[in-house]
Amino acid sequence: MNKQEISKESQEKNQNFIDVYEGNIPKRIPISIDVDGAASIEYAGMNLITAQYSADKMIEAMEFTNGLFDTDLVVGFSARLPSFYKMLGANNYVMGGDGFMQHPDVHGIEPEDYDALISDPVKVCWEKVLPKFYDELAKPAPENMIALMKMQMSKDLIMGKIGPASKRIAGKYGKVTEKFKVKRTRAPFDLLADTFRSFTGISSDIRRYPAKVLDACEALFPLALKLGMPTTEPAKKTRVGISLHMAPYMREKDFEKFWWPTFKRMVEKIVDSGYGVSMFCEEDWMRYLDYLYELPAGCEMQFEHGDPEFVKSKIGDKHIIQGLFPLALLRYGTIPEVEDKAKEYMDILAPGGNYIFGIDKSILRASDLKIENLQALIKCVKEYGTY
């Protein structure tokens, strides 16, 4: 395949995504399947513990994995690199014994810090949360700033290699070259839970300090919005990624009171500014579909759990459906079973557009699936998923 043909293939894949994001029916269902950097390294037969410290090794793994799987998107890189966290003495992301980066259930503040958080969230981040999460940032100046500068220099060096390599790989394999998700943020309540109080802490706080939790969500709203707001020219294809965490673990009345108001307002602000939103609905969101329907039209929603017919009937006329295809089938099923299930999902979800093919969970490790099953799945969607 020559360079001109590759460029055309990339262009067509880009356009499929753009068509969906702009409310048009594409030539073919776009495929949003990602492969984590850890899985990519394992597919390439490398040592996960050591390869993550080398940009060249990671690029070599990306090269191998993108040749292995004919995905629409360039896959095989994760920004959760141990070198960044090790330089800062991180406690919130640590490497497990097998090399995989894990996120312990840690918290940045205590209940008595709520008033300070409500008064000045950024100050609390700098003075309490970051020093607690990163041992090097707890040291006095200038040691803390030196550690931060070293980490940033290392990050710039690695990303300065990864970025051009991703573009080269996209050109070589005819994959999507446009970066649709340009920013990421969290729902204000999730930001409070995940960064400041932890899963267990916030679950107690909504009963013990409900007024302070509400005030904290309001205080964090401008920060969450700023984190996610793009600075590029407004376009629906420019997406803000939001992983939704706490809602499925809450009672609906608590969700409606604490979680939903600031999140809905944040999405409305982003969309009113001319951008799109792509969210990952972690765990089971089926009882909240009526709420999600209220969001501005054209939001992309990747689901982990749910009946595709039910999801299509509830939100398919207004929002973009993604996910749902079971990763477990790629691990335990046969190729015919994978193909039949893919066709079943496409028959349900594709009519009328507003659909991007995706799986229910991220591919984090090589053992998550059989290689031949994912290869067959991608081929099936490309052949069967035309409009």
C-alpha cells in the first residue's frame, strides 16, 4: 500500500467519526477500540516492568500492536507511566508486582478540611492534596519544585517521541490521524470523591456532611470545567472525555441531589461553547438513562453494562451510543460467536446512525482476549457495518 492510499484510508476513517459527531450517517460504523499500553507491551513480548521506562520500547510495542490489530484508532500507549510517578514519589499510582500501574483508594483531605476546600480548592490542592499524594512535593522548596521540573522534563522528552511516532504509525497503517478527545475532566462530585475524599470517604460524607458535600461540588465546578474546556476552535468533533465513576454506586435520590446537578451544568457549558462530550459510563447506568437523555444532543456515551435494545430505545435518537459489546466474549468465545454477537449489536444499534462500535471494557492486559477473536471482530465490523 503506497503513501497516497494510506492517506486516503486514514481520511475515510477520520470522516466516519466526524460524520457521527456532527449528526450525519457515516459510510461505515466507526470502531472505537483501544488497547492499553500495558497490553501492547505484553503483545510485543516485552517485560512490562522495564519496558514502560523506555520511550523506544513503548514505540516498538505500539508498532507491533497496531500491525497486529487493524483498528481504526492508533492504539497501544498509556500516559500512566511509572517514571513520572516514581520521580514524584507517588502514593496515588503505584506499580504492582507484575508491572501494572494501580490506583489505591487514597484520599487527599480529611472531613475537617471541607471548609478550606470550599473556600479555595486550588490552594487545598497545592498545600494538602499534592504533598499527600506525592512524597517529593511534600518536601520544602526548592526540592519540591526541582522534583516537579525533573518530572516535566522527562514527560516532555518521552511525549516528544511518542507524538511523532503515533502520527507515523497512523500513516503506515492507515489509521485515524485526528485527535478527537483533546481534553479530559471529571464530574465535580467524582473529582471530590476520587481526588479529595476517596470512595469510602465520600460514601460516608453524604450522610454525615451533606451540606458541605454540596458546597464542595459547587466549589469544584469551575475547576472541573476549566480542566475540560478546550482552547481550540469550537467544533462538535472536538470532544471532552469524561469518565463517570461514582453514580452507579449511589442511591438514586443521592445521585439526583449530589452528583447530577453540577455534572449536567458542566456538560451544558461545554456544549454551549461549541464542543462535544464523550463519556464513559462505568458500571451499570441503566436506571439513569432518563437523566442522560436530558443532556444536550450528540453526547457520546460508552456503556459497560446494559441491554442494547433498551439503550437504543431510550437515548438512541438523541445521543451517540458506544460500548456494550462484551469483552468477555473476546476472551472465552469462538470466532463465529464473536461475529454473530457483533452483527446482533450492529443490527440493533446502527440503524439511523448515532453509533460507534466499541466494547464494554478497556483492553488492559494481553490476557484479556484471544488475538484471533479481536482480529475477527474488527474485520466483521468493517465488512458488515456499512450504511
